[in-house]
Amino acid sequence: MTRILDVQELVAGYEPGLSIVKGASIHADEGEIVVILGPNGAGKSSLIKAIAGLVPVTGGQVLLDGVPITATPAHLMVRRGLAFVPQTENIFPLLTVQENLAVAGGILPRATVPARIDEMFGMFPDLARQRRLLAGSLSGGQRQMLAVARALIVHPRVLMLDEPSAGLSPKFVEMVFARLGEIRRAGLTIVLVEQNARAALAIGDRAYVLAEGREAHEGPAATLWNDPVIAELYLGHRKAS
Amino acid sequence: MSLQFILDGLINGSMIGLGAIGVTLTYAILRFSNFAHGDLMAWGAYATLALVSGIAALAGAAAPIGALSFGWPMIVAALGGMALTGLLALALDWLLFARLRDRGQAIIIVMASFGASMALRSLLEFLFTSSPVYYSRAIQMAMPVGLGIRVTPDQIALLVVTLALVLGMHLFMTRSQTGREMRAYSQNPALARVVGIDVARIVRATWLIGAALACAAGIMVGILVQIRPLMGLDMLLPMFAAAILGGIGSIPGAVLAGLIIGLSEAATVQLIGAEWRAAVAFAILMAVLFIRPMGLFGVAER
């Protein structure tokens, strides 16, 4: 299997000498859903933001398809094939749904953008119905769908999401994760940071548990959920067996 | 009572509105109050004057267009002046604002713009002296258009130009990719980077557009009133009032608020007295902000 994303000994933090990510190594293979779990403050969000170029990297490297992309300016990451959906404020509320997609499509050849927007609307029919509404008027679940569509419009190699289930009702969490499963079946590699371990592990192939800024455990998603030590330590549930 | 003040107010208001577009864009996208914006206006007016004189020296005097006070050299010079003012703004950004922006303190950038404003103004006084100059000394006859209102051909032409510029700006911001990117960046700079928007390009576009429109407003003042190094300073407070009243980031808001302020200033001069002119604009500004702190077209902070 081809290794798409390879993060090696990454060190990153907002202030010099104050690293939040402390030598984390993770990877994702083609078509895989990789889940990153861990207690609050473990550096999950910072890790994914550092990969996306949003947190200054002070050590280690990130390879995408074998090409180093470490500390590429954030606005060029998406051109390299790495799309990122932040946890909050991940849409432009005062642009319409369609404009949100068009803005993100700016890096594509201009003539292909309208057709690509239509493809996204085909994939997310709910959004198609609301294309002329301001994105800020969408419900939480629809906003998340728009954020995912916005990330997908540029044909990324890897889609990274920071807690896509945050703030969503259980019904929408189920919907969002079902869509992510479908997107993966189309061949995309997905890296997911999640608090909602149960939902994420249900669709994930492999998972990392992060602690104190680096990976503490790694394993197939199914066995990780069933590992009582890890479950108790990091995932916040006690396996009833 | 003469209704002439309505026309005067509209004219003055469109100049304020054109200038306020640049103020509101700079504030929404570059996130600081640019107190040098008025001086871009004055520099634009002088740059255009220099170009008009240059064209006259090279090509000889040209006949005015129809009943207007100016001919084709003015139009060419205006376009050149807008481009030069845009370049001046880019140079200022490169020299001053970009360096300070990287350090991230808005108040320092605002203070720097004060300094830039004074330097630009003094330089104009040094180059052109502080006595007023004119694009044309031709006297225009005002035509009566009913209700006791009289209007000159220049005034009509410049109102039409303002309307075209504002419409063009509106279409640019809503239909073009760069316009959409500018709106996206003003809403969420971090997300703009994530979706691949090149911030440096947005910053350049903002300066170019804001400065070009400031130049257009300066030329209007120059054609209808006079050109002085202090002309931008005099317009600064009304332009800021219009940008705030219209709602930061809103171009239709800035233009509408510019008209409101222009009209209320003119009405004040007519009905109360010229000494209250500035005060009334600000009274309206404050009254609106008490009721609607985000301005007429603004959106509450999320």
C-alpha cells in the first residue's frame, strides 16, 4: 500500500521553546481513515494544524507522497494536495454556500470550477438546495458538510479534519461520519482528530492515541476500542466485560 | 427655501463615499484604520494634475468634451493618476505597513499611518506649495433643473462616474474571484489561508483598489472645488464617519453613508449654520451607532 502522508518526529508549538507537539510520528496509507485520539491537551489539534502549516514547526518533517512539505505556507498546502477542515469557523458565514465553494475552487483551472461545484452539489444534495443562502444560516451539520465539500473541491490527496463531530447532535454526527466513509470508498485518504472515539473508531482503519505531544499507542481501530487499558487511560470509557 | 443643498450634499457625499470605500476595505482586510487614506486622495489629485500638465505640454491644449470643463487629457490623466496612487499605496505598504503587520500590533500600524499621513502631506506642500491649484480655470454655467436646483455639466458627469465606479466595485466584489477572496479574507483570515487564498495578493488588491478610488475622489474634489495639500485631511473624518456608519467592510454601506453625511452636512449649512457642519455629521453617526453598533450594513461580531 502506498504511504501518502508520513509525519516523522514532528515538533511544533506556537511559541519558541514551548512545544505542544513533541516528536509525533504518524502516517496514513492510500485510502485509509486514520483516527487520532487522546485526552484533552495531548496535542491532537496542534499536531494536525502543524501538518497543515498553521502551527510553526521546529523539528521533524512531513512528507506527502514522499515529497517534503514541512512548514509549507498554509495557503500552498492545499495546492500540494493536503486539505484541512478546522474544528470551528470552518466556513465563510457571509458568503453564500456556492461562493464558499467557488472561493476554495480558486486554485483550480478557472474553466473547470463551475462543473466541479456542480459535482460537489451532486455529492451533497442538501447543499445544492441551499446554494444561494448565506453559509452562516446553515445548521451545524450542514456547515460541517459545506466545510467538507469545500475541502474536497480541489481534489486533495489527503483530507484532514479536526473534530468534525464537535457541537453536532448525534444524528448529525452519524451523518457526517457516514459521508466520510463514502468519501474514503472513493479512494481518498482521511486523517481525523476526534474526541468522539466511538464514532471515529467505527469508521476508522487505524488509530493513534496521542499523549503529551506524541503518539503513545497505535493499532487497528477495532482492537484499540477493545483494549481495556487504552480504553480506560485515554478514551474515557470502561469496557464492560 | 432653496433645495440646492440637496444637490451639493449629493456631490459632496459621493466624494466622501468613494473615499470611504478605501477606508472600509483597509479596515476590513488589513485590519487597521489608515489615517493616510486622505493623503492618498491628495496625492492622486496632484499626480493627475502633473499628468494633465504633462499631456498639455506634449500634445498641446485639447478642446473640452461638450460642455465639460475638461477634455480627453483629463480622462487619460485620471486613469494614470489612479494607477500611480495605487503604486504609491503599494510602496507605502512595502516600506512601512507590511513590516509592522508582521509584528502584529494594530495600534502601532495606526500610529504609523498618522506619521505617513504627515510625511505625505508635508511632501506635497514642499513640492507644490500650500496654495490651491486647479485643473481648469474655465467658469461653468450652472443649468437650472427645476425646484430651484442648479447643476453644472461637470457635476452631472462626476455623479455618473461615481455611480459607475460604485456599481463596478459592487460587481467586482460579488462576481470576481478576487472580490470573493477579499470578502472571504475579511471574514476569516486563518480559514482564507487554509482554502488556498494568497494573502499577499489580497493585500495588494486592497491597496490598489482603495488608492485608485481615493484618487478618483481626489480628482472630483479637484475638478469641483480645488486641489490643496490639505484636501485629504479635510475629507478624512467624514470618510471615517461614512465607513463606520455604513458598517465596516460594506461597500454599499460606505457609499450610502457617504451620501447621508454629505446630505446632512449640506442641510446643516443651509438650515442651521456652516459652523455646525462637522458636528451634525458626527451627531448622526453617534445616534446610529447607539441604535445599531455595527453600522447600517455591518454584521455583528461573531
